[in-house]
Amino acid sequence: MLTSKQKSYLKSLANPLKALVLIGKDGLTLNIIESTKISIRSHELVKVSVLKSCTSDVREMMLDLSAHTNSEVVSEIGRTFVLFKESEKHKITLPQ
């Protein structure tokens, strides 16, 4: 579980990032889940954007994707959210 201080730090790191995962009209598919897992393994912090063509609920998709990837939701703004999962290499050092 992330503390508010850690979430704030991760938000500041995620701000300049571009979305690595885009969810389109098909919604949350197995391909999206797998590509998100790969992105999280290599980057730890991943920004996901849900396109306007997607009619599914953004919050539901965010929680489902977080559960499937065993990651934590850092922030949600509109149709964009950020996921974080600490890797074994610890690329990002979290504040205590």
C-alpha cells in the first residue's frame, strides 16, 4: 500500500510521461492486459489513457487492470490513470 507522500512523489514522476497504454473501443482485452504487464515490468510506472471511442466505465477498467497486473493505482484524472508496481530492480526509489 502506498502512502500519500509516495503517491504524490509518483504523480510528479508520471506528470511528464506520455501514455504507454491506450485503451480503444474494444475496451479491456487480453492484449491490453498483457501489454500493460510488459510495460509495468520494464518501467514500474505506467500511464494509461482511455480513448473517447471506448464506452466502458473508466473507473471499472482502471480497477480491473490494476487487479490483473497486481499494481496500485497512483492517480486518476479524467480518462487517464497511472499504475505502479515495484519491480525487483527498483528503478524508482520511493520516499519513506
